[in-house]
Amino acid sequence: MKVPVTIYAEMTPNPKAMKFVGNLAVVSNGEAYEFNAASETENAPLAKVLFTFPFVKGVMLSQNFVTLIIVDHLEWSDVMMEVRDYLTNYLQAGQPIIDEEAMEAKTVLKEEQKENSGFSALPKPGQVRDIDKKIEHILKEYVSPAVENDGGAIAFESFEDGELKVKLSGACNGCPSSTQTLQYGVQNIFEKLLPQVTKVTAV
């Protein structure tokens, strides 16, 4: 017997982003995948169909939720019910969501291309530093849950000379309060748990 799919919408600190939370897994590997254009959705059928809505300009898929960003001239009150109903019907029908293996392979390929071009924000395999591991642990345990609660995601990019660079996606990308979140939220956590991090910036 199929369990009925339920979707509810949550406001986020970003007025242009809405988080749609479901009672089933959207992404099973714990990653967050962000798409800023339909051309990026080759391996993400759900994101592809969401971009067919003319008012959608950003999609993030993560765990049990979908975060959508809409165009500036529209309000969520105009389209929220339409999107929620569409997501409910799509997921209830068992339509494909995302090819996680293909997305992971694409991420690995991008990192290899960065390395071959002489630039890589991340250490090469086998060269991950202890401090990088500590940073990733703190981000995962203390920062990510709060960020995901707001419909976003945060990922480690690099750490050099006291400066931690992170990538913000979903509702956090372009959010008016994201700078304050980094300066007074994330930075405060690192000041207490890992004082070597003196500055946190988004890339």
C-alpha cells in the first residue's frame, strides 16, 4: 500500500525562497544539489520540470525537501498552492527525482578539471588536512542543521590563512540575511570550537 505523500510549505529568511518539505526522501545520500538554470538539470528530472514554471529561477534538492527561488516581481502567495499541489502529485506518482550517482560523478569530474587546470579549492585526495576534517565536522554537526531548517545548505570550499570559504545554496543563496548569518552565527560557532578560523566568507 502506497503511503500518501504530504507536502507542506515553510517560509525562509529569504523572501524569494520557499521550502517545500515532504514525508519522503528527495535525496538519500545527505547531499544538497542546487540548480540555477534548466540547462543544469540533465540528471535531475524533478528540477527539470520545476524549471518549466516560468516563475522559478532556482531549485535545490536535499534530504526531504525542495527549496525554490522565484523571480523578483512575484510573491509566493500567488503561486505557493500551485507548486505544492504539483510537487505532491509528482512525488505521489513515483516520478524520478534525481540520479544521485550521475550527480556525484559530475562533481568528481569538476574537481578533476580544477586540479588539471592548476586550481582546486579542495585538497587533493590523500592530502586532506586535519583542520579541514575538523571544519567539515563542525559544519555538519553544528551549522548544517540550522541552515537546512531555513531551506538552504552550506558546504566547505577552502581554508587558508584563517579564512574559511563556504558555498551557500538554496534559500541562503542571495538571502539578505546570509551575511549576518555568516558573521554572527557561523563565525561565532567557530570562535568557540575552532579559533583558528577567524573569518567566514561565502563564495
